Amino acid sequence: MDINNALALLRDGKLRDCSLDDLRAMSAGSVVFIQNRIPDAVHLKEAVDDEIRRKEAQEAERRAEQRHQTLVVGQQHLKTSVDSLAKPHWVLWATLVATAIAAIAGVILLFR
């Protein structure tokens, strides 16, 4: 990592465009420049570390949202299953068949 390129990215506000791996490399490289007493390196390291924390938090939030969406889909599927089991269709058919048998038995007993 070249410190001038990193400082140019910081100055232009383009640290957000860098990948997390590039930012980590810049952070590690900034330590060398701080040890060499380059004054802008301290500010660069702070800015890069802030961007790393922001991107990591953003990624964690994205993963949490994805887990939440998976959970919501699972809950909806479970609700649909419970609703279909709560209204068994065989009970309706069994009631209709029993009613028909009772009606036929009633007619037979009536004309007996």
C-alpha cells in the first residue's frame, strides 16, 4: 500500500469504495508509516479503522436482516401449516356422509 494513494482516497472521500481487505491492508500499512513518523498516517489510520468498523457493522446488520427474513418465511410457512391442520376437510366430508346415511336410514324406517 502506498501512503500517497491511501491519503488521496481519504482526501477524495473514496475510502467507502475500498473493499474490507484493502482497508485492512491500509490499516496495517499505516502502522508502518506511523512508526516512520509520517504525521498524516495517524489520521489515515483512524479514518481507515472507522471505515472498517462501519463496513463490519453494515455486514453484520445485513446478515441479521437476512436471518430475520428467513425466520419470517419459516413462521409464515408454519402458520399456513397450522391453519390447514386446524380446518381438516375430512371432517366436513365425514359430516356430509353421516348425514346422508342418517337420511337414507330415516327414509327406510319411515316406509317400513
